[in-house]
Amino acid sequence: MLNPPFFKVFIMNYRNQFNAETQLKLSPFFDRTSQLNESQEWRRWSGYLSATNYELTHDNEYFAIRTKAGLLDITPLYKYIIQGPDSQRFLDRLVTRNINICKVGQVMYTPWCDEDGKVIDDGTVQRLSERKFRITSAEPNLEWLEYNAAGMDLTISDDSVNTAALAIQGPNSRDILNEVSSDSLNNLKFFWMINTNFGDIPVSISRTGYTGDLGMKFG
């Protein structure tokens, strides 16, 4: 992790090479993915430098996800670990889903709202153990989580910078991951997760995604 001010120089390997500097954070996959960004379109995503799209049109990405598979860097998503005796009660109070029926290894998609019912954000809740959960979000929510956890017996930690993540989406996604996973994903159900390894690297894989096709997220 680089503390501010953090400048990182990166080199794009194109016919016309150039150097650039950024104060934004870079995903661990940036050195590889940046070389594929033919469009050179970038945006700020949760403090990370992220590609808007890799080619001048979306055609190849669309057809890859619909007919084969596409790989997406979702490292900038916020990730929070909530654990303790009151963790289930807290999340059941925080989100609109019934967390009381969420089993260990299950994932639930849910929004969370303010006291007037206005949606603040949405994301997934993963039940890692009886008293430990992970919640993801597109926007920073640590202050809101801590505010609603006042008086409860639990801890909330921001795991965003410690856990990088990728999503692989498309009909071939499961077969591709089966080639590198220590455990078969053939029986992994929709919105459930499994802990396994890629070689000697521990990973958590969930069968989730927003593409409307077979897909997995892992980190």
C-alpha cells in the first residue's frame, strides 16, 4: 500500500510508448491489463485508475461474455469484514434482505437504505462463518456501517486494499476456473461461494455477477 502522496510511473507497451504519472491507486493487475487498453480511455473508480473500455467499441467484450468469457478487474469495489456476536443482528437491521436465513457459504444481493427508505447503496453480503460476514459496495460505506453498529458487540474492518478481485463472466467461465482451481466448481450453486486455491494462492470464489449469464467472482 502506498501512502499519500503516492506517485507511480507506468509504461504502456504500444508502438508509440509513453510514460505517465498518477496519484490514483493501481490494481495489482494493472501492469497486465493496461497493456490491453487500446482505447486509452481511463476513469477514476473508488480512487483507482481504471479502464473505461479496452477497445474502441464494446462488440468484442459483449460477444465474449455472451459466447465464451470475459475477465473484469473489480478490485476497486469496497469490501468490509463484519464479525462478532452481533454481526447477524446488525446486518439484518442494516439491509433489506433477511440475513437470518443466510447460511454459511451463501451470498445475498441486497440494497441498504436510510431511515426514510432512500437507497444508500447496494452490494453483496457473504456469510463467511457463523459470526463473520463480508459486505461489498460500489461507494465508501464505512462511516454508515459504524454509525448503525453503535452499541453492538462486533468489529468492522475495511478490507478493500487487502483483497484484490476479478470477475469472469460468460458460458465458459466455470470451465476456465476449473482448469486452475484445486476444487471443482461444477456443483457451486448460484449465489453461493467456495474457498479453494489457485496453486498455492488461497482464493474465495462466488457464483455471482450482473451479466445475466454464468459467471464467477474471485479474490
